[in-house]
Amino acid sequence: MPPNDLINRQLQRVISDNSPTTLMGLRGLLRYNTVPTWLLYLIVVGIVGSWIPLAGAVRAKFVRSQKTPVHMFLDMDQQPRFEAQDTNPLFANNMAMRPPIPGVVKVGGLEQDDFLNLGYTISSIDDQGRPQVQWMEGFPPGITVDAAFIARGKELYARYCYLCHGYDGYGYGPVHVRTQQRPGNMVGWAPPNNLNDADRRARPEGHIYNTINNGIRTMAGYGHQIQAPEDRWAVVAYVRALQLSQNAPPEMVPQELREQAPVRPTLVGGKPFVPPPPPEDAQEDGAGQPEAPAGAGGE
């Protein structure tokens, strides 16, 4: 007998058998292989409900809230303290903000080298109690002025100084040019100084360093932006290089380059000076031309 016929006969016998044992077995098999509807709903609700904490975490990360966040561990985020400008009855003047204690120096903030950190030394005290300073000449002993040092100064100059003083140092940076284009902005505006004039060239290096660090007159200091003293001295070195480039004596330029160097035009108001054209009634024989000085080869 073929195997398939044997299987078919067994199935037919089970199906045609109406005994209680056979029916209970079939029902149990069907009940075991079929998931109840209420259980399916419960599983779906459980899966969807598990998304709620995840959605809340995502919302808390990307959406700002005015409510105080829940801290499982405070980590000193919330503690009794006085905010800025609060009153504090502990002190006689009821001020919560206290001035720094005189003589206290922050870690790593001890500045013993006046040449490096200040650019000057206090030489004496006058009758009115005002300190008299002596500006330092040259650069501090620990600083080596080389091409890399000047390049660093050029980078900082372009970041902080060029906006007012210009790339060439003549004081025609974009801020000043923009102010001149709008006359209403000229009220109270002090034009930037020309770094290449005789007064600025005659100042000692310590004076320029102090100007960068603390400012001068209407110019604010950049000590907070340029925090490293070495970087401030790098700006001083670049300013000196810039002044030399605009006022170098001819002897410093090699002869072959001196003959090929273009002549810098005369600047009037920061713009090249263009001489006016000769008058229309000028004669071809030289009328309207300036007379030659006496003894200049004339007859």
C-alpha cells in the first residue's frame, strides 16, 4: 500500500471519529494555535504605549520648556545662593556682589614680568600720587621675532585691527569708510589713527603693546580678545613690519629691485592724488607751465 494512501486513511478515520477524546484533542489543537482577539489588542496597545517615553525624551531634548527640569541627582545645580544684583543682609551694605579681595591672584595668573605682561614699568610716583611709567623698548627677552611670529601677528591684526585701521594701516578700514558714507554716523566718531605716521612710528614697542592691551582714548582695549601676551607682542611685531614697509629707506632695497619698484602715489584723504589737467588755453610753447628755478640750466 502506498504511503500516501495510509496517511489519507488515518486522516479520514480521525475526522469521521466523533468520540469525545478525538474532538477534545482537535479543539485543544485549534485553541493552542489560535491567538485570542483580546490578547492581540493588548499586544498592540503595549507596543504603542512603549513609544510614549521615547517620544517624551525626544521632545524634551529639542523643545524648550519654562518648567524646572526634574533632577534625580542635584549635583549642586539647585542650592541656596545669591544671584547677581541681589541683596544680602549678611553684609553692612546689603550687597550680594562682593569686590575681589586685594592681593588674590588666580591660579596661573601671576604676572611677574612687567616687560612681557605690561610693556612698561612704574618708575616713580609724582606729588599727586600718579604713577610715572617708563615704556619698554624692543621686545621681551623670551620672545623671538621671526617670520612665523610676524605671520601670527598679521593673522591677529587682520582679525581685530584691520576693520578700523585698514590692511595698510592708514586708518581707512571698512568701519571708517562705512561711517564716512553715512554722514549721520559721523556724530561723535573719532577717525582711526594712521599707524604709519611719524608719531606712531616714534612710540616705543611697550607703548604699542599697552594700546593693544588696554586701549587708548576712544579705542577700546583688546586684552580680553587677545589673551596671550605673546600674541599681543606678535601684533606689535607686525605693526612694526607694516610701518617699515611703508617708510623703508631706499638703502634697504637692493639696487635691482629699487629700479623696478613702482612709485607709490601720493595719498590725499586715503585716495591716490590725481593732478588736475592743464588749462585749455595753454600754449604749445610752454605757456601755463611753471618757470624753472634760477640757475637750473637756463640761459
